[in-house]
Amino acid sequence: MTETNTERNLKLHMRQCIQKVATGPEYSKDLNYEDAYYAMRHILSGEADPVQVAVYFIALRMKRETDEENRGTLQALIDMSAISTAAVDEVLDVSDPYDGYTRGVPASTFVPVVLAAMGVHAVLHGLEQVGPKFGATHHKVLKAAGINVNLTPAEAVAQLERIGWTYLDQRQFAPGLHDLIPIRQRMIKRQVLTTVETMLGPIRGKLKTHCMGGYVHKAYPPIYASLARQAGFDSAMFVRGVEGGVIPSLQQSGKLFYYYGQGEEQQRDLDPKEFGLQASVRAVPLPEDLPAAPMIGDEIATTVDSDALAAKAAEMGVAALGGEKGLMYDSLVYSASICLAHLGRYGSIQEAADAVRATLDSGKALDTLRAAA
């Protein structure tokens, strides 16, 4: 098969990008938006040399990615993915870490279900397993709860329109990106894809699409806000959450960064007591009887048995959706209330929290989960 001029040009471009970013701490140069965009397009095409792909990603991480590099990478991912528009006015996109949870029992899988039960169309997305954490992912938790995690984009849109929430797997809406998982596993460390892949927004609303994400490190709110604007989210909120997710610590005060209408980021403090919450731990603790962590290829060890943890999260999440009180219940109240307040659905945080509790206690949220089974 003869190589086309476009393929030759992209290969040459990739070599030039590597030469710029991989020349050491003193001489490495930043890429502009277009360079990063076309380098990522080449990688997603499946034609890039895997060694060059690894060198490129590691070199970017070693020198630290710039805003233009992040945005160019994200736009390439968006342009090479199946992005759908649902027949609903507004959609909330829950952008949680794709590599899952390992330090506590994840509750955020069920936040979109609660929001849907309260009239907010919500989309959750992720994948089955990826590093660097190889934790309990939304894919695994929902599968353990008996939910179909392999919907096509069209099927996910239909479910969102029918019951108010859906899960869409990266394998379905971004197969080129998903195909990079093996090389990411071999690279071991976090790289630019870990930062940007949660911001694709695979299902959009007719009028507006909002983003709810999390972060841990202080440097990330402006990074994520820039990516959210690049992706076209009409508003966004970023919670300093446990393990980088959308649920803040239940034990201590936290922070929320947000913007509306593509405006500048604003900040507010979060205090669990404002939401009527009081706990002695940050999140739902790991069960003491969790099985030993397995090995995942190439002798990479996970810190927990993610399948067992996902099964426990599914069990506790279903119970909380049915009104069972506890830390899982409180976690859903906290995160869903933050979102509802941001969207202006209630006049105060306390009103939002009370409404979430009423929804959980009524069993409506559990019915909304079961509607997808």
C-alpha cells in the first residue's frame, strides 16, 4: 500500500514535534495549538509509531504541558470522537477521573441518577480500566449494579432522553482514544490524556451543556476551566474532591471553582455543615474484608481489588438511592446539592440539600436507576 502525502506529512510533523519537546530541561520548546492538534490526530489515526507516541507523551509531561498543548490535544480528541446532541435543552456532563477510585468506596457513579430523578439530564462517561490507578471505575460499578455499560452513542442518547441519565463508554464514543490504553498501561505514569480525556462531553444539550468535574492539586482549576471552554461547555464547576472526583471531603471544608457563560472563574468555599453534613472521615472508607489486590499484566499491581470494590460500591450505592442513611447517602447529598445550586434550581444550598434528601428517601432515585436496567 502506497503511503499518501498526508501520511508522510503527519509522520514528519510528529518527528518535528518530538524534536521540539524532547531535548532536555533547558532546550525543550513548547508546541503551539496547531502542532499539538496534528500530533494528536496522527496518534489517533493508528499510524503513529508506538515508541514515538510514548516518547512524545513522556516528553510533554517532563517539561509540563502548556495550555495550548492541552487545548490542541483535546480538540483533536473531540474531532475524532462521536459527539452527539440529545433532544433535551440542557445536559450536565459529569467529568470524573477515568482511572477510578482506590482509597475509598466511590459514590459519584450514582450522582447522575440522583440528578435525573430531580429533573436534570445527566451524562456519565468513562471506561473499564486504565492507569495509573487501575481503580474501581464507573464502568465497573454500574456493571456490578446490573446496568448496561456498552450502549452505543445512539442508544445512550435515547436512554438520556427517556429516563434522564445515561452512561457512555469511551470504547463506544472514542474508539481511537480507547485503542491507546495498552500503550498507556506500558507507560505507567500519568500523561496528557489523563488530564484531557474527561472533558470531551460526548453528549450535548440542544441549548446548553454544563460540566461538573473534580480536582486535587491547586494548579488544576484554571487548567480544567480552559479545557471546558475549549470543549464548549456553557458553564462549569470544579470541586476539590476526594481522589480528584466530584464529591468533596465530608470531614473538612473544601473549594469550588466555577464559571458561567464562558466568563472568568470564580471561587467559593464549601463547608459540609452548610449542607447539614457531619462526618469523622473524608469519604466512605474501604471495607476491611476487601480481597488482596490482583496483578494487571506486566506485573503492575493495583492497590485494591477494583472489581470487589466496584461490587461494594454498587451495593452501597443502590441502598443509598433507596434512602438508606450513611456516608454513601451523605456523599450523594453533597455532590448533587452543589450541582443543583450551580444550575440555579434552588434558592439556597440548604434547600437543594433538603430536596436531594427527599428524593432519596422517596425511592424515586432508586426507580430512576432501575429504569436503566
